[in-house]
Amino acid sequence: MSINDNYDRILANINAIIFENKMGYLAFISQIHLSPSFTDSRDRIGITKSITMEKRILIIEDEKEIRELFQIILETQNYQTTALTHAPDPEYILKENFDLVLLDIRLLGSKYFGNVLCKMFKSKFPDNRIPILLTSAEANGDILAKECGADDFLQKPFNIDELIEKAHILMGSY
């Protein structure tokens, strides 16, 4: 499937993503429709394929539906994505030199949660400039993001325009 096919799929709608995790802390039932600003977001902010194609985003999300949704949205913006279901060691992030890490806080089955990985990465490599965008449906997710040194926070369920805008800003794509 091409990027244009993915873009068309998103522009039509992303229907009924339904899941509940094993701990029951979240039941995410959503019908996501794109706002008019999304359809022209690349034109509105001057993003072109040549600028964004080089950018690589690591998505660390244990919920398959959300992970795939992040990938579709970000790939329509011409970003390359790598998706993992479990937290890697901080050295992996440094070695691969991603332009952005999109990291869920509650990673079930992983050796540590996203906020712990974020804190480990930021403390182990303080001079590194790879931005981390922490995501969560938890009420205190924004506090956890600040405590671990994340560069920004995205509340779930999320707004597509907000995700794209935060990614562009964190990677300096504006």
C-alpha cells in the first residue's frame, strides 16, 4: 500500500478502534474524523516530501491498533516509522539515531514502562537531542512525562492534528 493510499484511508476516516487492555485502565472506543485542517496540514505549514522523508520515528506502543494508527498517520506525513511493542534498551535508541521517539507510558509485558525508559535514556545520554513524545490515557500522564524528562506529552485518545503538529515541532519540521 502506497503512502497516497494510506493518506486516502485516513482522509476518509479511521473507524471504530476498539480495545481494552488487560488491566482494564482504558476502554478506547473512538470514531476519528479528520478536521479540515488535517487535509491541508502539509500545505499549511510548508511540509514537503523532501523535507520529511529523511525523518525517522520510533513508535513504542503495546496496543496493536494504536501502534498501527500512529504508523498510518505519521507515514502519510512522509515520515519513516519503526514500531516496537516492548521497550528496548536505551542504547538501541541512541544507536539507531531516530529523529523522534513516540513512547507509550504503560507498556504491558515490557521490562519497564515508557516513563522509566525515557528517564533512563535522558539520564544516560544527557547530551543527546533525540526528542521523546510520551503518550498515555492515564490521568497523570502529563505529570509522569515532566518527571521523566520527556520533551512533550500527548493525551490518549488523541487528536490527529495535535499528533502531527507535535511531531513536526519536535523534529524541527516547521
